[in-house]
Amino acid sequence: MSGRLGGDFPAFFGAGSIVMAGQTDDLYEPAAQAAAQIGLLGSEGGFIMYPYPPHVAAIYAPLSELPYRVAYALHTAAMVGAFIGALALIRPMVPFVARWFSATIVVSATAYPVFVGLAGGQNTALSLLLVAAAWRAWHHDRDALAGLALALLLFRPQYAIPLLGLAFLDRRWRTVGSAAIGAAGVWLANAATAGAGWIGFWYDGVRPLLEADAEINAVNEIAPTGVLVAVLGESTAAVAVGGAISAGIIGGLMWAWWSRRLDLGGRMALTAAALPLLGPHAIYYDTSFLLFTVTVLTDRRLLSPGSVGLVWLATWIHLARYPIGANPLVVVIAVVLVIAATRLLRAQPADVPDRVLPTHDSYSVR
């Protein structure tokens, strides 16, 4: 509607061009980012903040050598492929998706946050793919592969680190070990891009940009702290209450994974709904993680088709954020999380193993 093609893609395209030009030292400089995005924002002024680690900009560098529209089309195709790949990966764990694969793609892709993530130049679909890959690997007892998937997810540490912590509580040592090795590779990739001190360089560069962006993106926030700050303003009370809500959710997830009260699919459904609520900031397109929660609940007949339709419709409530002054999608996430927790816990008896082993005929094992 603004005339800007590609949503937030100019930020990634511009960051890639900065790295390609050999100006990585200026990667997080507002002036450099603004200069790299000249001509990409239609009639809008300013620039879109690039907050990701340096190695992500290096990945986008080859795309920045292409005409912008071609690069955007390729990026969108890659994200659509990642989204479909995420759904394909969860088919063994969620038979409903396998039976209704095409319908699941259509319904999910037209939910507002997913649609914006795919068409708006975001990489949320890649996050979905890596979480699905870790889940699939755990399902098949290939814990080391799960660790590598979560290491790749470290480009969004607010999601990778909680998942690794939950894997630790679940006593998945091979996942933790392989993730440590993968994290070393990620560190080396960033060091090759921005030098050995890249962590401080990234933190110092992004912190003022995030502070400025928090005010601009206040109505797009779905994390409890971000939403309360949008409603109440920057205050100790808003931060304290929002932090307490997130801490309570974290505590509940820790209990679920440590106690194994739910099977793996149940835990992943619960975790997917909770992920956007764990940190101080999350933007509305990360509501896409509800995809895993809703499909698991539907598969287990804990959510009716009519309820799924209501969730789909409720995702469009994001369009009411400006009249409200905060993002109502946080309510949708909270409701789905509560429904998932109560219905999964009620439906599944305690101490159920992650999979059922085949029974042996007593006559065949004499």
C-alpha cells in the first residue's frame, strides 16, 4: 500500500550490499543502512533496520548483486519453499498434515502473519523449517541432527537458545553437544565476516537501533513486555509485569520438558505457541509458530475444524492494531497456548513415552 516492494526485504538486500562492497565495519551504522536502501522504499523516507548477525548479511550479499526485483522474487520463492518444507517435515509426527497436505498449505499460507512473513521479505519460514527439522530429527532419534538445526537457528537466538535449553532439560545430550559444535561454526562464519570481536560489534551496533525501532514497531509487538510498553508506555511496571508473564511461561515449559508429562509432539505444540512470548520483543509475523500448535491439536481432535477457522480469522485482527494502540494478536497467541496446555494435559496420561514400541508375539521369542 505504501508503494514499497518487498516489505522488509530492503533491509536484507541493503545489508548484503554493504558486505559485498567490503564495508562490513559500517554494517550497523544508520547512515550506511539508509544509503544502501536508497531507491528501495518507494515514496517512504528513512530506512528499515537490519538487526541480524553479520553472517546473515553475508548470505544475502550474492542476492544484492542482482536487480532488486529479481532478488526479491528469488527470496520469496526460497521462503515459500522453506514454508512448504516445514510442513513436509512434520508429516510423520502430525498425520493430519500428511492427509490434507495441500489444504494445510493453503489455509496456513493465507493466515495473516504467515502471508506477511512469506510476501513481506521476512525469513520466518526459515525459522519454521529449522524448528521442524529439529522436531523431525528428535522423532527419529537423530538428536545430533537436531542440534545442528538449532545451531543454524542461532541467527535468531531468542528462539534457538530456549529450544536448546529445553533439549538440555529433556536430557538430549547429543543435541546439546552437536549444537555446541554447530555454534562454533556459526561463530567462525561471523568472525570471517566481521572479525573475532563480532559479538561486541553486533551488540553495540544493534542496541541503539533496537531502541529506536521499539517505539516505531510498538503496535507490531506480540511479546508481553513489548505489548505492555505499547499500552502503558516505557515504565518499570510494564517491564516488570511483562517479564513476570514471560518468566511464568518459561517455567511452565521447563516443567513440561523436564517431567515429560507430555509426549514429544505435545511438548513441541506447547513450545511453538510459547516461543513468541518468551522474550522482551517479538514482531507479529512470528505468530506463524502457531502453525505447529494448531496442526497438532487438530490431528489429535483437540481442536475442531470450526475452531481452526476461528483461529485463522483471528490472525487478521492484526489489522486493528492502530485503533487499539497495541497488537491484539497477543490475545490470540495466549488463548491458543492456554487451550493447548489444558487440552493436551487432560488428553494424555502421565509418563507416556514419546513413541510406542511394537509388541512381540510371545510364541516367536521362545
